Amino acid sequence: MIELSNTQESKMLTFLEIFKGSIMKKLILMCLVIATMFANVESTSKNPFDKIAPLDKIRAGSDNIIYQWEDEPLPSFDCDKDTNTAETLICFGRWRYNAVLDNFYTSYYHIIMQNIPDDKKATIKKIAKEMIKERNNEVEQADEEIQKYNNEMYTDEERVGKRSGLQLSWEESIGDIISAHYKSAIMEFTRFILQYDPHLFMQIFHTHTEEYKIIFQDKEIEYYDVLGALYLDNLIDKTGKLIVKVDSK
């Protein structure tokens, strides 16, 4: 058995303490890393709709306002005066989702315009004007491409036979373009008022305010669910229009 001198024993104890301390530091660091990973997973998995209502209930609310067979919702503009492909589809398409979305968008626009200073209104007008211009241009371009593809792909007789399916496919493709432009403009409106007048946003969306801050700034959010959530929170009526009253400044 090797006997250590007092000096050697002291050095050995010091080394063991350092080694033990190093191991503890590594273990603590690993625990922190793991905890952070789980925290990130939890935060990214959180759905802002969870605090509003169960998703099945939200979608039932969406169905309730979009599939109104006896009294289908009309958009904010006069369908007898529709002037382009986008407006025609919003008015007369089989799926009335974009008519409801148009009503929400338009009422949101008007409430903002009524409650912001005059020197800020030009910004909101510009967002709205550019949205309509870009929406219409993209819809017309997509319409031409779809028609050209169908003409090249099918004979006249085949197009007649597939008319219903081709029409439905056309409506879905064009409808997605329309809704994407509404969503983008709504996001811009929201970012604007959160920057310049967050109190106005809180007045408009006085229920689940924090959730709607997240929802309206999320590019990937499904507006079919958004409309259902707003309806359940009594923030929009069956046509999609905002029904909240904002105190005048």
C-alpha cells in the first residue's frame, strides 16, 4: 500500500474537489440545456386558439357563419357591380368564406380609419389600395394560366364532361389567392395599430386580446378558424363584420 505524504494527499483532495466540481457544472449545464429544449417545444406547441375554445367548437362556429344556405352572406361591396374576376368569385362562388373574410377585413379597415389621427390615415389607405390592386392582378394572371392549361390539356368535349370538377378546382385556386391577400393586409393593419395605438387594438378585440395579437400576426394561421373564434367571442356577427363599439377619442 502506497502512503501519501500530507502534501500529496492535500493535492489529491484538491484535484478530486476540482474534478467533482467540473462534473457538477457539466451536469447542471446539461440540465439547463434539456430544460430549455423542453421549454422551446412547449412554447412552439402552444396554440393561441387553445385559450379561446376547443378547436372543434371554433370550427363549428366557422361552419355556422360560412354555410348559411338560406341566407348566404354578401360581401361589403355591391355584387351587382362586380368589376373583376376576384369580386365575381367572392360574390357568386360556391364557398362563401371569402365573402365573410371580406366583411371582416372591411369593417376592421373602417374602425381603424375612424379612430386614428388624420396624419396616419394615408398609411392605412395605401395598404388597402395596394391589397386590392395586387389581389386583382394576381387573380387575373392565375385565371389566364388556368384557362390556358385547361385548353391545352383537354379537348372541348372533355372540358364539358369535366366542367364541374374544373370549376371547383378553379374556385379553390383563385379563392386561395384572394384570401391570402386579405390575410396579408389584416396583418399589416394589426402591426400598424399595435405600433401606434395598441389601446385601439385592445378596444376592438377586448376578449382574448393577447391571443388575437398572436393570431393576426401569424402568416400561417388558418382564417377559417379565426372567423370561428371571433364569432364565438361575439366580436363579429354572422356576416363577418366587427360588432364591437370603440370609444371615440
